[in-house]
Amino acid sequence: MILAHSESMPGIEDLAAPMLRLAGRRISPVTNGMHAAPPFVRFSVVDLDGGATRDVTGAEDGLGPPLWSPAGDSFAFTRTTSEGVALWLADPATSTARALTGPSLNGARGEPCGWMPDGRSLLCHFVVQDRGPAPVAAAIPVGPVIQASGGEAAPSWTFQDLLEDAHDEALFEYYLTSQPALVDVATGDQRPVGAPAVYESLEPSPSGDYFLSIRTVRPYSYLVPDARFAKEVEVLGGDGQPLRALATLPLDEGGPEHLGFRRAGLRQFSWRPGVPAVLAYLEALDDGNPAREVPHRDRVLTLAAPFEGEGTELMRTEHRLGSGAFGFGYPVLWGEDGETALVYEFDWPTRRSRAWAARASSPGAEPALLWDRSTDDWYGNPGDPVMTRDPAGKPVVRMDGTRIFLSGPGGSPEGDRPFLDRLDLATGRSERLFHSGADSYESVVGLADGGASRIVIRRETGEEPPNYHLVATGDGERTALTSFPNPQPQLAGIMKRKVYYERDDGIPLSGELYLPAGYEPGTRLPVLVWAYPREFADAAGAGQVRGSAHRFTTVSGASHLLLLTQGYAVLNDAAMPIVGGFTANDSYVEQLVANGKAAVDKLVELGVADRDRVGIAGHSYGAFMTANMLAHSDDFAAGIARSGAFNRSLTPFGFQYERRSFWEAPEVYFRMSAFMHAEKINEPLLLTHGVVDNNSGTFPVQSERMYHAVKGLGGTVRLVMLPHESHGYRARESVLHTVWEMFDWMRLHVKERQRELVP
């Protein structure tokens, strides 16, 4: 097992390094890699049989994610320095690493290397040799920037870091164009594959005889990131020469994916694992538009070498292919047997998810329904398939005969208790192999053998930090693999427990109550409520308990839990359900205020809080919640809103689960926008935002305009703009300043508020 060790907070100088923002990407012009420095500073390897841990020597700092070879006898990774990105190889047996290439990889598109199926080489993307200097912007504009629409509706999402002009287009092609090549792991020799291009992906077939090439081509767009640009999909031979053109995917400027929109026609080409050379791909049967009434939205197809014809339909689905709460997750997972396909579909209006088991050898046959459930039902979550890699290194569902393994969160009224189940696809019978203890939190990391007789878990309690253990699922025997000490002894003695309460309409709510070390029961403290609203289709899902009181308290970044060191209590992850499906936002304000009032009432009832000394805070949609709570409620003394959006007219084609546009439901957008009700904010509001926030919808101008509104109307407000920071805050200087702002704001406007109330 590889342990990857990271640096918690880089210096602001790392974030201040030169950065290009192109087509949704952030690129370092210095390294031709991603702007964010790789997270890892060193690796160590753990022997699962003996538990011995050894540090890997030879490479430190700037390390990318480790990639096991197909045989598992070595792992590759990248190392980024000021000179560029290089490929390295580590030998777990000797705990040593060596460089395979110089700093010449092109990491602008993400991780630049992947293993070939035979394990003797890696396919990498290199900076094109002799490409010349980067394009320079014209000192005098050659003309205006023009965008036009021919009258076809194309609701655009609020993407950021987009191309803005012809110079950006030239920079995009300069830094994203790469030359693929095979790198021999024994000698480091390189053999080019194909021609230089802007590759979205280039993947070898399981046999290694072909490559699936997906190239990004013009026309580009100033409205969407490069994942939606036009694509050319083709199969290359083992020598890199084109064999078969498969599809031309048009530019996709349609609606947002999380609202059910997809690219019209074909999409998501990949190799089918377990067979030498068979392609798998999806096709939208509704032109990618969820508003169209059709009997089936998508279908799954396969196409075998020599890749002629239109392919064979495996199955079609009533709803959009995809998994997870937003339908973003994997649509198809292939089994280790090379035959089984797990196919997922998701229905937006009902939040229902179906999973099917289909057989590739029986296309068109009725697949077996594994489950049909609401994604709001946390207690009924069956879990996700445990994955492994096949001999060719392709990710596949781990199988034991006809049985698969499912790892799930184990939601229950008492909190989460993760589990591992074994499900027989032939009989539908499920068997529980592992269940977290009731007084701890134990999550499944992976299987140590094919039959799951031994598994690796991560165990923690409220007092014990997370550590890894090898567990025999038969008799429960455990072997400790790590013994990490408490990384934050300063927080020892903090108390935590789940609290349960109800909203005034009877919906059950819960949260995690943290109390500072040495707390005396009955003592009323200043309190911060930290929350993030979530939408639900119905009350049944909204009232379910999420999270666990048995997680170890780990503080990272500018955590609100640091207030525990200053004598505050914290109600963390206070439930803020907004119930009603796609029309839930019609009563967003009323439900939000009811959630907040219920939390404060419970804190007062427990004897933990004074009603007049409770603050509220949140990040992103939680910041949106905070401003609205202050505008429409008097239950909180002050608020802290980090990286939020406050004016929904700036996200006019939907947000979160809201599918209606601003023009379809203007009264909803107006009512939900705290900016529109700034005159009602009569409690102090602290706004914090990263200057280069690239999260969809949370433009930095959102906080700037909110500040202007509250200030202009005579409210108490403070705006903190953090240089070089994005949606979350990373630099040590930014984190510590944000913590200071939080401490001071809570001290002035919550902790010492009783002094203001004395006549």
C-alpha cells in the first residue's frame, strides 16, 4: 500500500506564480503543467503482510498521484519543479525512485502519463519540441471580439476561466498541444505515437494494439470550457497512424449537465475492459435535451475491431445515463469478467436512480434490475461497486464469480456506519462482510484479495486519529498497518455528539454539537452554527441523519472548528433541508428560516447557548444561506459568508437543483437573492472571497456587490478579498488571516454582544 504525504498549506508565493486561465483550465506557463502545485511531498510503502513501513527515497516535493503498474511491482508518478514536469518510477521492493524522463512532459491537460497494458512502457504526453516562444498579444487590437447566435436557444451555465479572444485561443493551442510517446520503463527510451494535437484523451486498447484518440478541434467557444469544444474521435493503430474515424462531435453550448443536459448524439467513448479491442460509448436519444418527451433518453453501444458500422446496442434507458445525487457519476462500469456491465440511470424530477446488470454477450436482452431507489434515501444507499484493475491496467468492478462487492456509507438514525456487502448478480442475494462498529467510524479502503477474505479499513473514533488496519472478514482478526499519532494534540478534550431536533413542520433535523475542552454542563457559551442547505424531493429523505459523531476531530485550513480553542461551541453540519423537488425553492426562505430557528431553539434548550449569542456561517451555497438568514430572520447575532453568490440574476439559467430560468420564475430568483433584500440585513456580515474564484456561479463580484449594497444601506459589513485564492483558500497566509477575521468578527459581534445589549 502506498501512503502519499502532503503539505497542508503552501506559501502565498506558490499561488502567486504565473497562471493562464484558458478554456476552464489553469495552466502554469513556467512548467507547462497545471497551475496548482502537485500535492505530495513524499511517498512511503506499507507491507500489508508484515505492516512494515518504508519511505521511498530519491524524489521529494512536487509529486503527482502514484500509478501502480498492471503487475503491481512498481509505480509511476510525476515530479514538478521550476524546470517542468518529469516522469519517475518507484520500486516498492527497494523503496527507491528514479527519473525516466527529463522535465519535458505536458501536464496542462492533467496527469500526462498512463501505463500500457503490458506494463513495459507508459504512454505520456510531451511538450512539442522546437515549438518556439509562446504567442504574444498584439499591442494594438486588430478588431473587436464578436460572439453571435442564430436564434437557437442555448442556455449557458456560469463557467469561469474561459477563452476571451483570439490571443487566448492561440495560447490554448500552444500550451495544450502535445506529442504522445511511449516511454520504456527499463531504458527511458521514447517512441512517438501519432501526431501532435490538442488531445482530450489517448487510451490504449486492452490488447495494446490500438489507441482511442479524442482530439479537441475548432470551433472553440467563449461560453463553455474545452470539455465541450468540438471533438474528433478516431482509432489509431499500434504505430499511431489513423485507422478509422468514428465520430465528429459538434461544439456543445447546451444547458448544464447537472440539470440533465448532454451533448447531442454520441458521447463518452472508451475501451471495454476484459476484451482485446471493443469500444463502448453512449448516445443521447433526446438530442441531449431533458425537456424533450421521449420513451428513452440514452443508450449504450459497443463496437468491436475492425470498428466498422454503427455498433451494437447493449441496452437503452428510460432516464439519463449516470449515477449519484446529480447524475454526474459513472454511467457504465464493466466487470472483471469482461462480460458484465453495470448500467446506471438517473431521473431528475423524482431523484430516482436505477442500476442494471447487463451481459455484453446478450445485447438487447432484458437486463437484471439491481435497484430502483431515491438518491435522497441515505439509509437505503446500497453502496458503490469496489473497483480494481484488470491485467491490462484498466479499472473494472471487482468480481468473485458472479458476485460483486459494494462499499456504502451505512446511513442510520444513529449515524453513519460504513459497510462492505457481497452481492450475487445471478441470485440477487446480498451478504454483509463488514460493518463499522457502533462506537467508531470504520470505512473500507480496499480489498487485499479477490474474495475479500482480507480488507483494508480506515478506523477512527472521537478520541483516536485515523489509522489503517488489515481485517480478516471471517473471524474479524485485525492487524494495525499504521500508528499515526494525534496530529493536533491542542484539540484534545473537545467533546462531540449528535443532537436531534425538529422543524416546526415536523421534519426531523440533526447536527454535530462540538463543545470546547473542559466544558461544564449547563454553561451557556457563544455558538457558531455552520451549515450548507440541501434540496430534497420529499420529507422522508430530508429527515434522515447524515454523518457520524465518532469521526476524529481533524481541523484543516481556515476551519470554523478552530473557534473551539476560543471558548465557543459549534453546531456543525446543522441540517438545512429545502423540501419540494424542483419547486422546493418556491418556499426556500420560509424553510431556511424554520431550519435556523429550530437549531437555535435546540441550542438554548440544551443549555449550551444564549439566544442572543449565536452566529451563523457557511461556504459557497452555505454563504448564500448565511446572507439570506440575516436578511429574513433575527435568530442570529452575526454571519460569516465565504465564497458565496448573493444575486441569482447572475446565474439566470439555474443553480443547484433549480432548473427554471430567471425568466420562468423571476419571483423565485428575486426572493432567494439576499442582494435584493440587503436593506433587511441588520446584523453584522463578514464577507470573504478569493480574488480568482473559479467555481461556477460564485464570481468574486458577488461578494463585492453584496458589500456595496449593505454598506450603501447603512449596514455593518466587512469585505475580505484574498489575493490569488480560488473557491477554497490554500495559502498559509490566506488561511491564517481568514481565521483571524473569523475570531475577531465572532468576538466583536457574538461573544461580547451581551455588552451591547446592556442599556
